[in-house]
Amino acid sequence: MERIQFQQQLLKQATAQGLSDAEVYAEFGSAIRIKVNDNKLDTYETSEEGGVSFRARYQEKMGYAYTEKIEQDSIQFLIEAVKKNASILEIEDTATSFAGSEHYAKANFYHASLEQVTPPMMIETLQRVEQQILAIDTRIKRVSYCQMQLFTGERHLLNAKGLELHEKSNGLIIFANAVAMANGETKTGGEVAIIEDLQAFTSEKFAERVAMQAITSLGGQSIPSAKYPVIMENEAATSLLNAFTGAFSAEEAQKGMSRLQGKVGQKIATNKLTIIDNPRYPTSLNKTTFDAEGVATQPLAIIKEGVLQTLLHNRRTAQEEGIETTGHAFKPSYKGTIAIAPHMFVVERGSATKNQLIQGMTKGVMITNLAGLHAGANTISGDFSVAASGFYIEDGKIIGPTKQMTIASNFFDMLNNIQEVADDTYNGFGRVASPSLQIAPIRVTVE
């Protein structure tokens, strides 16, 4: 049975059986994952997943159900499951389906060039990258990880109010990790790249970045534990900001779980900081024209010159405050309940280069990588204490790598202590893109 036909019949039969505010949300995806090791094919996996979630109002209560089986029998199963679910709910659910926004952006997130990518092409690229990494320096002893993933995804949203939305996207990602050894010391370094056109992918530059991540970490020296001015390199800054995006959720604020509760319109950061949420950021893996409730998405200022402009809302949290939704309803999968998430927080870049930030620093550290954010960051209080890798800076020059560090500070304090924003924006797989940031002294403990 065709997917769209299934969804249309489900809506029609649900309405005929007395259900109102009916909505169908569907996600489908497929992927090919290939990994090479020692110039040989190590892993070849294909996967397909997806399904349909259905919600509707029955006897004045909203019920929910989902299935991965797109077949005729599933239609009545979903209708009965929604009725049963609604009947046992004790908490009133005021959710309603959405009639649609006035305007939806026209955008294409599907790269036709990736249709030509075949598994043999992926294998050949990975083998070439692995060889290039090993050839860069004799201290690179092996490539511990070299993998590509080609994926396609689709989203559909239909409801009884006539709203019908569809998006299709695809992408190609490469990951690699190298191991460097010298004088009895072992360090690793990795890199990731999002590829829109495999023919245009410069494997030599990618391989060099992977190798240098590992090589430049060798020979770490100890420095005194103290408070140091910090340059948070773009990748590390992106990781840290990504860990605290939940603080900008209106849902968390309304629960009293965010320090940003009641702060809209107030200064919460240095005036050098502006963050725009961009649902169609070019290298994002989360590009979209509509959110999980069918609301049109658009670029939105979150922080402007240090002032909090808005929190992120879905329709329920917006109704709670008597305002319009910001279009940030999010479902982690078709099975999930509606939550809130940014599309892509983009820190507006400054005019200085990272090298200029380094040259202007008398004594400090540059943080290149953070580890343990999932456990070492308290998203409510803002406190964090995490392992870090990086370099010692003196008199405007990088002296060399440090031994492993632990940095400790508070995220909300840090927003006010950003002194400069560089021009080298980076984004990975998360929902943040950031340049390198220069931050006033924070506590650094060194092994």
C-alpha cells in the first residue's frame, strides 16, 4: 500500500468514525553505512526504518498511537488504539491539529548528485582517505575508524483541517579517526565532513585535518592549574553550546527547569553575542520548512547583541503564554511525543580570525576538544566541569599542547564573559554552528 494513500485513508476513516482533530505524522528513512579497515571492507550495512504516528480527539480527549506497518489492517488498528488511549487518559490534553501557516518557504533539501553515489564509490573514497591519512606523517600508526554513511529521509504531515506537507532530504557523511604515536605517547584525532557532492569532495584536505588533529596533540606539557583566559576553538564551542540548547526551551522554562525563565527582553550575554536559529542553514542536517506540528519555520533571532529575544515554543507552550508559536515543535522520531528543539543555532561570526585572537593573548589556553559533556554539564544550573584538550598560549604564540585539562565554569556566566567572536564558523551533527570564542579567565586544572 502506498504511504500517502495509507495516510489519506486513515484520515478519512477516522473522521467517518467520529474522531476529530485527526493528524497523521510520518517519517521514513534509509541508509547505507560502509566502513573500511586496513584498506579492506570491514562493514557494509543497509537499514530502513520509519512509520506513522496518529493522534485524534475522541470523547473530548486526545489519543495517540503509532505503527511501522503500512498496510490496510493498520488503519483500523490505529483508530481503535487512539480511542482506547483517549478513554484511559485522566489528564486533559488541549492539543489540536493545525490549519496551516500563511506561507511556507520553498526549499530543496534533496541533492540529486547523491543519487549517483554507489557503494563501490564509497569504498574507493574511504580506501583513498585511509591511505592519505597514513601517508601524511610517520607518527600516524593507524587509522582506527574510516566510515561513510549515505542516507535519505522523508517527512509527511496530513490532518483533517486540510494541511498536507512533505519534505525529502538526503546526505552523505564521512568520519575518520587516526592514531599517532611518539616517544611512548599515543594520541587520537578525528574529523567529520558533510558531503553534498562526492565528486567535489577534497579527500586530501580532509585526510590532513584528521592526521593533524592527532599529531598536534603529541608531546603535551603540564602547566600550572589556574584561571586562564580561554580561546574556545569552534568545534569545542559548538559542543558546549549544543549541550545547553535545552535551556532555551519554553517547556523547560515553564517547568522551572531553566535559568532563562522570565528573561525574555533582558540582557543575558555580552553584546558581542548574537544567535540566530536558522532552519535552513546550508550545512545543517536538520534543515526543514515546517516543524513537527506543521508550523512554518523561519530564521529567528534568539539572542541579539546580548539580549534574549525569545525562548523556543511549540503550540502548547505558546498557548500557555498567550503568544504565537515560534515553530520549534520537535519529534525525535515518528514514535515520539512533541517536544521542543532548535533547528540550528548559528552564532553570528565576528571579524577577527582565530589567529588574531591567539596573537592578542599574553597568556592563556586554547581549548580544541571537550569530553564528557553528557555527564559533566548541569543544564539547569549551567555549571559544567569537563575534560578538555588544547594548547598553551604565551606572548601571542602557541607554545604547544597541554596535558589533559579539566575546565570548570558556568554556562550562563560564560555568555556574559565572551570577549571576542572569531570568523571561523563550524557545525557538526548537532544543532549549533559557532565560530571560535575568546572567553574571560575560567578555572583550568591540568594533570
